[in-house]
Amino acid sequence: MKNIKYKIEFFDDWHTGSGLTSGADIDALVIKDKNNLPFIPGKTMKGLIKEAVDAIMQFQKPENTKSYLSTFGAKSDKEKENQMSESFFTNAVLSEELSCSIVSNKLQEFLFRDISST
């Protein structure tokens, strides 16, 4: 198994919603860990990378799809019902140094803001 580390850099507001609210606030709650720090779930990361690979695979020869299927699982239930994924994505979290600094200085509330839209 090969481990790949990646770095995510945001240049503007970002929001990974929990989908745990209802009504007007649907998907308005940001996913946070036990220290009220935001993170991106591994499942979301895998989905984003899979989507990018899907776009690239449209231009590949059919014989190149075997590696894709083993990495991400079946493209759809109709193609390979029991094809399991060999990849595993952990949550994307803030660095330990940054997390400790934010928590020790109680700065979590400054990471978020409410934006209203209609």
C-alpha cells in the first residue's frame, strides 16, 4: 500500500457541510472535530479525486480502466456490482502545529462566519 500526502490550500471562504440540519439551514453546519476545528472527511476527498479521475478516464482506452476499478471501485452498480475499492482516504485536517495554536489560544470561533443568501 502506498501513502500519498496532499496539501489543500484555500484562497477564499470554503464550506464542507455536514448535511445534518434541516429546513433553511440545510447543509449550513460546517463539519467540525471534537475541538471545533473544521476538517474535510476522507469520503469527500475520495469523491473529489474520483470525479477528477473520471474526467481524465473519458479519454483513456478501455484497457486502462482496470487500475481505475481497483483504486476507486466499480463505476456503477450495473458495471461491476461487487468491485471493492483498494483506496482509503483519511480526513483532511489542519496541521498539528496549527491546530494546537488555534485551540490553545481559543481562536476556533474566528475560523467561521455566517453568510446569508437568498
